[in-house]
Amino acid sequence: MSSDPGRLYAAARERITAIAQDLPAGAAERVCPATPEWTVHEVLAHLRGVTEDVRLGNLVGVATDPWTAKQVERLGATPIAELLSGWAEDAPLIEAVLSMPNPGEALLAVFDAHAHEADLRGALGLAPFLADEFAEWCAPKFARGFIAKAAAADLPGVQVVTDEGDRIGATDAPTVLRLSRFEFFRAVLGRRSAAQVLAYNWGSADAAAYLTHLFVFGPRADDLVE
């Protein structure tokens, strides 16, 4: 599907903002189960910090743990209303970059925003959610990356089939991974344990051989059920 990543990012930002503007008492200090190092407040500080760093050109080590840790350290005590207003003020710059024909590594911001949207919803007791347009755009990208890494490791061919109807990879592949777009997205970005991923529907494949090639981040040490 051809989607505008800038629009996808903006939509995630607007949904997160709507949630964060009306938090129940004490909710800002809840720890996000999917990101156990950070509270709800600190996740928002990171999201706002990304756009501030883009505006200021602070891109050394972009997307690494030290880079994101500095955002939380810098903005973790900033009132949420101020975080949201600053995010809205700086976001058009990154959204414009994302809408360019070849945004390159900036695309990481789109995945990051949607991952943390799900993280926040989990921390706040809201139902799991992944926007349809983003999921349809994202699933083939993650599947193609997984398939390429597995092929480079000389593993038997693999096809990814989602519950929503995506079929990525060779139709005659001996290994077929079947799961929902939401579950695939959460697993690839490290929100699932190795045990959870091994329990997916892999058909007759030796799933363990594929694990290191499926994760971009992770796996997490313990199970996370959403």
C-alpha cells in the first residue's frame, strides 16, 4: 500500500495527544509494561524529545539507547501539557521530512510513534490498537526485512501470512508464519518474548532458527500479553 509516512506519524501523534491530555490522576507515573524502564510521562518525554532533537540537529547516535535516554533525562520532569505543545510545534518539520520521496532513516520515527502508542495504551488499560492504514503499510516492510535476513542466513524460504490477508514471500516457501499484523508489529519491535514467538503458528518449521532474524529489537525477557 502507498501511504504517506508523514501523515501516518501525524495521525499517531494526534491519537497519543488525545489520550495524554486527559490522564486519570496518577496515570502519568505508571510504568509502561512494554517499556519497563519508562513511565507514561517518560514515554511522552521521549516522543517530544525526538522532534526537538530533529529541530536542533542533535542526531548523533539517533535511535540508540543513549540518544533516547538523554531525551528522557532532559524532559522527564517537564509538565505533560508542555510536552504535548512542544511536540505539536516541532512535529511539522519531521512530518515534512517523512512525506518526502526518500525519507531514509527518518522512517524510524513512524514505527517508534506507533510502538509507543501501543505501549501507552497498555499502561493505561486501553484496548490494544494499531491503525489499519499504518498496519497495512508496515506489515510488508517488516516481512520483507525478515525474509531477506533469513535468506542471508541460508535458512529455508519463509512466507509471512497475516490474518488480514497479507501474503509476503514465495508461495512455495517451506516455512509459513501466520499471525495478525498487530502481533507481528509488536514482536518485531521487541514487545514479545522468544517463548511467545516460538508459540506462533510456524507450521512444521524449526521456528527457533528464525528467531534472531525476526526481531529488530528484543526479544524481551518475559512474556507480554496485550
